[in-house]
Amino acid sequence: MSSSSTYVGVIFGGASGEHNVSIKSASTVIRALQAGENESRFTVTPIYIDQQGRWWPADIALQALRKASGLNETELPVSLAGSGFKGLPQGSEKVQIWYPVLHGPNGEDGTIQGLFKLMGTPFVGSGVLASAVGMDKLAMKAAFTSARLPQVPYSSADADELLNINLELELLRKLEAQIGYPCFIKPANLGSSVGISKACNQTELLVGLKKAARHDQRIVVEQAVIARELECAVIGTHELVASAVGEVRFSSDWYDYETKYSQNSSQIIIPAPIPDKIRDRVQELTLEACKSIAASGMARVDFFYKEETEELWVNEINTLPGFTPQSMYPMLWEAVGLTLEQLVAKLVETARE
């Protein structure tokens, strides 16, 4: 490696329900950082966080990447007992820029961004505030409401309300009155459609609430709408730039985890076949959504679009979007001429800024 190359620490895995998705994303990012001209520009130090939250150095990180499904506990050194962060592993001292490729809690929610801030080391992606607000769907929706961004009707629930039969019945009546059927039930702090259910009656609503409660204390319930799903990406720090607009089409009832990460289960169309005025509005709302939570570096904003009435609703923002072979974020930039290798290099540059 050139003596002038930048040492980039790529962190992946994590104590999250999206652990395996993170490993897939990291494989893509690391390959891109080591491809073409990037090979002489960057020296990559992979750091793996297991599902107990323990940090592991490059040799074990490479094993995790090869297996693409995490490590068996018997293969991990026994010197680090327990769980959680114990300190930076060997090799971290050379890192000049951190590149988190983490999805979900304990990585996308401001926790690791706070650690980077304390370390005084630049990192790719949004800071603590945007990461925390963007991760929690209820906080995110509150920020969107404050910014007067259009959203589908939604309500909230708390897992503790399901522990008492009287509170449970009261909650069901409230949600039926405020949201009705069909509706979606989501854990507030997970992505990749983990823990999400669709309900068309009270029985399904209760089952969905209990499923979401297994993943998070805070629960979001949204009105289901018949609409197309559009997505737009951003990159930059002081001045955010919006990408092309893409559309996700799928044959399943909704865009669940299996559909997102299975080959040939969905179709991505870039650019989306929509009127120019809708494209422009999506890009405008994308930048407004980022501004509402102070997102920077990179993000992807998802929308519902009702073609008959030309209505647009902001669905959610993702401050650390996926980089798997099926992920929209890199595809959106590739559609406007930014290759994967150029994209990851540009993201590292945003951290320098």
C-alpha cells in the first residue's frame, strides 16, 4: 500500500436484528474500497462486532465476511468474556476515518457515532442527533410532522400496554379508531422490515403488536395505503445532493424482509417512470426530510406515491442505507454515473469534510 493511503476502519455486524444484512453490506463496501484506483488510496481495517456487542480485530472480521453469517461462539477467542464493548481491538489505532456499515440499534442509532465523536476521529454518515432521530420511527415522524412533511396517518403503542388485559383492549380500541384496517405494525427501532406485520382485523393487530414488542418497547402503527414505493438518495455534508428517483415493485403483498433480500423477488426501476413534477417533488422532499433531522453524509428517503391523486407521503429516512447487491442506495447513484468505487470514495471524502 502507498504510504499516503488513508486508513479506513470498516465496522460491521453489530448487536442487532440486522446483523447479517450488515455483513452483506460490508462485503460490498470493502470490495469497493479495495477496487481500482481505491486500492492505492485506502488501506482497509475491517472490525467485526458480534451479536453480543463484542468488537473483534481484522483476522476474525475476515472470517465473518467469508462466512457471511457471523461466527460460531466456539471459534471466538475466550479471552473476552461477557458481552458489550470492551475496547478497540488491535489495529484500530491506525484508523484515520471510520466507516460504519451497521444497520439497526447499536450502530445506526447514534451510539457508535457518539463513540467516534468522543474519539475525535472523522466518520462516514450522520452525527448523533440525526442517527438517533432517524433510527426511532416515532421520533422521526415527530420531526417530519414539525417540518410539515406529508405522512400517512400513524399512531403509537408501548409494549407495556400489552401486559395488562384492560390496557390491551384500550389500546386496540384506540388504534382501530385512529388508524383502522388495514394497517402496518412496526418496531420503532428496526429496519429492513424486521418485526413488521400487516393487520386486517383485531386478531391480526394484536398478533402484530406482540411481534413488534419482542423487538422494541416503542411501536408504530400506520395506516396502509395502496401506493407505489419510491426512493431517493442523498450525499454530501454542507450541501446535500439528491440522486435519481427509483421505484421498487414487488409481487408480494408488501415489501417484507424476504422480498428485500431475495434474488428476483422484487424489481427496481431507475429512473422511476413518474412525471417530472413528481420526480422534482420527491427530490425536494428528500432534502427537506434530511434537513428536518440534520442528516448529512448519506441517507435514503422512502416515499409512497398514489398515482391517481398524485399524492406523496414520506415513509421514512435511513441514515445508513444498505449496500447489499439488492440495495437501492448504490443503484440510485450508479444510474447518474457514479460507480460503486467512486461512491464509497466520495463517502470517505464527506467524512474528511
